Amino acid sequence: MAGRGDGTGGSGRPSGEDPDGQFDWIYGTPRGGSDPEPTRRIPVQRRPGDAPPPPPAAHPAPRRLPPAEQYGGTPPPPGRRPAPASPAPGGPRPPRRGRWSRPRTYVRLVLLALVLWLVYTVAVPFVAWNRVDKVDFEPSAERPAEQPGTTYLLVGSDSRAGLSPEERKRLHTGDAASELTDTILLLHTGDGPTTLVSIPRDSPLDIPGFGVSKVNSAYAKGGTPLLVQTLEKATGLRVDQYVEIGFGGLVGVVDAVGGIEICPQQRIKDKDSGLNVKKGCQEVDGATALAYSRARKYSPISDLARVQQQREVIAAVGDKVLSPWSVLNPLRWWGLNSSVPDFFRFGDSTGPVDAGRWALAMTKVEKSCTVPLARADTTWDAERSKRLFGRIAEDRTDEITADLCTATGLAD
């Protein structure tokens, strides 16, 4: 084949100008030469003072695809964990987490226990209430008009009903046929301070149809309606709710709440009530609390000392009944409510909510006193008594002054 007409002889180099091959590094080795790679890269000769060449760039390792993508599978959407692979048939199964190792299991158990406790706490009083005796306490005679606030009549009867001969002997209650009201209290709640007034059982009052006699005999002569009528006539207050507790009731309630604290001002040893306690604050059981609320012959002021002790016992019982532990402890809550039907009676218009309000009010008494008396023989002071009960009737208990509300009823 003829050579190229450009004067290079077909090799790209000028013909006849490089007989020694000095320009082979540019044009390559001529045909027939010994260089097997005429197009290889010629190393660059470094000159003195040149900077060293940069290191070769590092190439990242190729990303390893998940098994599902290696075989053409669809990758899971971002943020979602792929489902664990199923174990091979016959292969070992991965360990399963037990039901009790899950935190939500314990949360559910706690919630279930809380719901059951709430149902139990609400249901027990209603179950007990179905066994409570009701009393028709409202007299048929003319009564005071409706008054603001609520006035409760609390009566502690010396009825021994429900007590066995052994219990009457242990509690020193004596005659099983007795039907007197050793404790008479008027509790008023309203816009002003809650006020509790004791009526001494020997107070000489006009009992309708029977003349002047001790107020506690009204119960035996005409039952609850006559007692209510006697008190309404003497005080001018309208009795809205009625609560009666027997001897055994006090014992049962005190024992159900684990005892109460009393603080006698002197050592008391009373044969008739069976009381034998030392001076100072101390924890007592139900039998001792009952004896403390009945004891009177040890004191020269007799019944006046007893009404103070009764208010002390009632306040202590109220504190224990509404303490958080009495509600949180299922056994105590059951025992407390179970003791109510056997020895408590309520007015026929009283419902469980009304009874709860009364119990709550007994723990929030702000003014506690005995009806104003003229003498220690429990004769009422007509003028001071009228002023006291007038302010209660008008629900102005915040205006009851210290001279109208004293511990013994006697003017200081």
C-alpha cells in the first residue's frame, strides 16, 4: 500500500526526520518495532522540587443489598421495620417474649385493680344501707316552718337490742328493757360554722301531753316523734334529719376503725359504766369508748361532764371514719359499713347520701357546746338559749358568741 501523501510515510511522523527514534515517545514505535504497547502511558519524570503526587482516591465499598433486594424483591417503605424472616422448616425457633414481660400487662392489671377497688368502695355502703332500719320521726303536731341549712337530731339510745346477756355484762349496760336517750345532740350545717349542741338528758322540759319531765323520758313515753316534738317546741328549730345509735353501735364502729383516742383530764374509775382509765391521751377500744361516753358519777357536775365526753368520742370517731386508711383498707371499710345496720337507725326520709353528709359534718364541727344553762341541775337559761337557737334557726352560726356556746352550758 502506498504511503500517506502527507509526508509522514503513514506513521504520523515526518519522514526522514527522526532516524534515531528520538521522537518515539510522541509517535510511538514504528511498525515492526519491539514495543508491544505503543499506546501505554509514559511515566512522568519528576523534577527536583516538584510536590509529591496526591494519593489515589479511596473508593467506598459497594453497599450490600438486603436479601429481599438481592433477588429482585421490593424494599420496605422508609421508617418501617421489615418483618422478621420465618424460620426454616425444622429449624430452631427464636425465643418468644412472655406475656408477663410486657410493661402494658402490668399497666392493665393496675387499672383493673383500681376499677375493682372503686366499685367495691361505692357498692359496700349501698349494700349495707339496704339493711338499715328506718324511723318515722316527724311528729303529726304543728311544727316550725322550714329553715335555712340542715339540722340533724342525733340520739344515743341506751337500747340493748341486739346485745346478748354476755355482751350486756361485759359492757355494763344493765337492764335489757331500758329505752332512754342518754345522748341528745343537735347538729346544724349551713353557710356558717357547723355547730353541735348537747342537750343534757336530765333537762326539765315540757313534754306535750305529759307535763314537765326529764327530756330523755320523752322517747320512752312516745317514741321518736314525741322526742322530736319536745325539742322543736323547746328550741324553735325544725329537725330535718334523724340519726339514732344504740350501745352496740358505738362499740362496733370504734372497733371497726381500730380504736380512737380519748384525753381525760383526770383518772376516772366509774363503777356503773365500768370505766377505768388513766389521765391523759390514750388509745381505747369500743367497750372503753362506750364506758367513757356514759360515765358521770365520778364528777360533781355529773351529766355536764358526760356530754363533754360524748362530744369528744363523736369527734374522735368521725376523724377515724373519714381517714384515708378507713377507706383504702377493704377489711376496715367492710367492717365499718357492716356495723351500721345492726345498731344505727335513720329517719325515713334519709338516704345514703344524706347519711354521708351527716357523717362528714360530724368531722367538721367548728363550734361545740352545751345548751345554755342557768344552774348545774341542767335547768336551761331561757334568755341565752333563745338567742343561741334563734341564730341557728336563721343560719347565722357565725354570730354565736362565746357566752352562748360554752363547754358546760354555764356562763363563764
